[in-house]
Amino acid sequence: MGSIRSRQSNPPFRMRVYGLLLFVFLILCAACFPTDLFAAKIVRVGFYENSPKIFTAESGLPAGIFADIIRYIAEKEGWELRFVHGTWSQGLDRLEKGDIDLMPDVAYTEARGKLFSFHSDPALYSWFQVFSRRGSGIRSIPDLDGKRVAVLYRSIQQEIFDRIIRDFGLSVSFVTFSDFESAFQAVANGKADAVLTNRFFGAHHMRAYNLEDTAISFNPTRLFFAAPRDSDPAIPAAIDKHLREMKRNPDSVYFSSLAQWTSSPVFMVIPTWLKSTATLLAFLTLLGGILSFAFKRQADSRAAELTRLFDNAPMGLFFSGRDGTIKRTNAEALRMLGLESADILGEKVEDFIRRSGKRDEKDAVTKESFSSEFHAEGKRKDGTTVPLACIVFPLTPSGKMLGTYTVFQDISLQAANEKRIGSIIRELNRTVSALKKSWEQTVLVLASLSEVRDPYTSGHQRRVARLAAAIACEMGMERRKARQVELAAMIHDIGKIEIPSEILSKPGKLSDIEYRLIQTHPAAGHRILQTIEVPWALAEIIHQHHERMDGSGYPRGLSGSDILMEARIIAVADTVEAMSSHRPYRAGKGIEAALGEVASQRGKGFAPDVADACLRLFREKEFRFDEEPGRIG
């Protein structure tokens, strides 16, 4: 009986074996499988201070538009976010090293495209603006000459604005800061005269620092989350997927975040000039998104603000209903087409705007169900037409077509320039085709085009070419190189076709603005020639022919060995011919005065070997301009 009671008081033998096996199985699972196998994916996100796009809230946590977007995506994808705070420059360094997985608020450029990975659908659109202290008098780019401009260190704004400043021939000192708040404070304290920032930060903070918008706006920008170059492609793909879903839904986190962070105290600042249809597209994408959200969600005060923006936009605007008739227009559209509201309202858009070369109903402007941009002709009340750059932007807040925005801008000046350049290119193409793409004949055609427009410029170029070729030979250049110098000199002023002839031939002293405009002709020549394939650096020689060895030239202030030998030769020949020859607006100073200038600038503005060769030609070998031009090689 005792033996039986002992068996009944203990677990059965089989159960003890099963329990032991289960325990061993759990131990093996713990040893063989990582503890984080089923853990959430960790995504490290850099951020810096650039409100309202991304910044540190009073709670100490990241906040702003980009923070709201990535938190929503992380929730949907099951990611665990770990935010890493730093400056803008530190964020880019960490991203390049792979220390973080994402950096928000990154504008795409070709250089960054080689370093980082970008998703396809932009998270935001923005543009750059300049702000200054109230009453500073800064209203346009020339007003910044001699001023100090605060910029964010390693920002795309500084890189692009620096190129614009150089093209204008202005002297601007950039003062770099690690964050925009420090840059704004520097302007407020008088340590800088203006600050360059994105329109979100500027509109959000300008009143706090007693600054004002200068109306200097440029470069529409697409903003992304950037990832390391060789990172997991699933992260950018997930961002694209959720961004597209959010943008289709006006009640999404995307639009509620925009409404939250771009409402008061933000004051939307519309730029006073937009130079390209890409700028129009960026502006309208933002405006359309805000309008479609506001029509459904915002109060009457918000609608009134949007109406003000529509009415005062610096480009023509039509809003047409689903039937294609115009329901609303603005003052700029009426001015551009010379019409009254009664002439337009209730009529078809196609009665006033026609796609260039299109006449069929199937090509109607408002038939598109997606955004499109194109060139068109605007019909004015007096029967004349005006060339327009247009963007059609359908309003489809919930997949349902409510109407269409048509945005247009007068491009008469651009069209005239394009026609003129197009005529040149067509002539070049015919010449290249007939002569089997002979680069010498291409240069000769360009020289003859200059002669048609301005005989004085052409005669000047031919004489400069003859002297430049002679200097090259005197210096011992091989025949092929000397011929290249001669050909480049024959079109060294080709960029002046973009300068009004009344300025080129103006008697008397030029104004500062007129002189700066003249100084743009080397860069203009470079733009015209850079697409022409020749076996030497023709476009760069033209770009440099007004540079000086001591760095005092323009447009880029190059010096010494940075200047090509061909450009050094043309610089001397150009000076001698310009000073010694007569012009319609002034008498020539004579050859001796010109040679005196060469001698005085030897080793300063002019290369010594080039100056010596030029002086020998005139004083020892009796070179004269009045002889028939020759040909080298």
C-alpha cells in the first residue's frame, strides 16, 4: 500500500519526460534564434533646427512637417524610429558615413544624387528667399552688392545664389552659420545685412526677428528624405508608397500637418518674379494642395486668405469648372490679355488660350486629367496674340474632378530670344550637315551672325582674331593651336547678341547696371557655345577672355594658371584693338596708347610672355591692322 501511495503522489513518469523535453526545446530556441528576430526595424533619422519643417519641440521631441510624415510611415511599416539631433552639416556627414538611415529636408542635386539615395515623390516643394532688416532698402539682387549675406553652412541655397551673384558681377560676402536661427539673429543684431533661407523658415520667423521679405526669390526646390547610397531600398520605396497615398487623401496626416505648421503665425509669401515654367509648377503644386484641402476643411477666414493669394498672384490664373467654362480669374490674367472680367467669365479657356500649333477640340487646354505644362498662344481683346508658358493643374481632392487651374505667364521676351537662338541653331545645323560637322565652318557661321547684327562688333572680332593669331605664332605655338586661338577670337564677343544694341552703341558713360549687363557677355557666350562639339575648349576660352592674371577681371575673377593660354592671348589682342579703333560712340586712342596699356599691365593684368610678343609684333615687325586678314594653318 505504501508503494502505491508514493506513485499516486508524484507526476506520472511520462509527464515528467514531456516537461523535460519542452524545457530543453525552449533553451535551444533561445540559443539559436536572436532576441531581436521579431523586433521592430530600427530606423535612425537625423534632424536639425529648421522650423516648421523639422525642429525640437518644447517637449524635447522632434516636431514639424517632416517629423509628422515619417512618424506616420513608421507606424504603418512597423519601424522603431530613433532620432539623432545635430546641425545640418553634421546630419549630412552622418548620412554619408551611414551613421543614420534617413535625413529629412534634403534638396536633390546631381552631386547629392551621387552620394545619397532619394525616393521618387517629393515630400515638399519650396523656394529660396532673401530677408533683411526692415527699412534696409534691399529690394533686388543688385542691392546686395557689397553686403553681408548670412547662409546655412553647406546649404544648397549658398551654392546656387553664389552662381547668380557671380553672373551679376556683384561683390557679396557670405557669413555661414550652423542653423537658421543664428543666421536670423545675426541680421537682427547688424552682424549681417541679409539672410538667405527657405520660404517656410522665413515666413515662420521673420516677424520674430523684425525682418522683412525683400522680394528676392529664386530656384524652386523639391525636398526629400535622403538615405545612404547603398542603403536598404525598401525604406525609400515605403516612403514613396505612403506619400502617394497621403497626397491623394485631403484628410491625411500630410495635409493636416501642412495646415498645422503653415497656419498662423506663418504668412505665405508669394515671390514677385518666377522666371521659368518649373517655378510656376512648384508654386501651383503647393497652392493647389492647400486650396483643395482648404475647400473641404478650413474656415471662412482661411478661404479669404487663399482668395487673396489667388487674386494677387504674379501670374495669370483661370479656374474653370468641370464643363470647361471659366468661373474665376485674377487681375494679372486680365492685364495680360487686355480683357475685363465680363469678357472672360462663363467662356471656355480655349477661347483665350490655345496650345501652340493645335486647333482641334481634342487638344483643348482643360481636357487633361493630370498636370501638364506647355507653350501656348494667348488671344488678346485687340486680336493680337501673346506667347505664353502654361500649366494646367486639375483639382481632384478625392479622385473626383472638381475643376481645373490654368496658370500662364507672358514669355514674349523669352520667345524672342528662343527664336533668335533657334535661328542661329538652325543655321548651324544646316552648315554642320552640309560640311560634315566641320567645326571650323561652325565658328565662321557664328562670326557671320555677329556681323549681321552688329558690323562694328564683327569688324572688331576679325581684327582681334588676326592679332591674336599673330601673337600665338610669335610665341612659338604650333599651327593647329594658333588656328584655334584665331577661331576663338573671331567669335569672342558672340555673347553680346543677348545685350540690347542700344547699350552696345550708347554714347557717353554707361550706368552701373548697364556696365554689369555688358559684363555678362562672356558667360552668355559660354552658354551659347558649350553645346557645340569642337576638339578644344572653345566655350571656356570665350568665358575667360576678360579675366586678368592678377584676378581683377570678370566674370569669375580667375587668376594666374587658372586662365587658359588662349584666353590670355585674346585678352591682350582685344585690349589693343578696342583702344586703338574708332567706335560710333567714341574716337580711338591710337595704337601707341594701346601698346602703352599693354606695357603697363605686363605682369599684372596681362601675362608677360603674351605682352612681350604683342609689343615685338608692333615695334619690331611692323604689324598693322589695316592689312588683309590671313589664315593660319
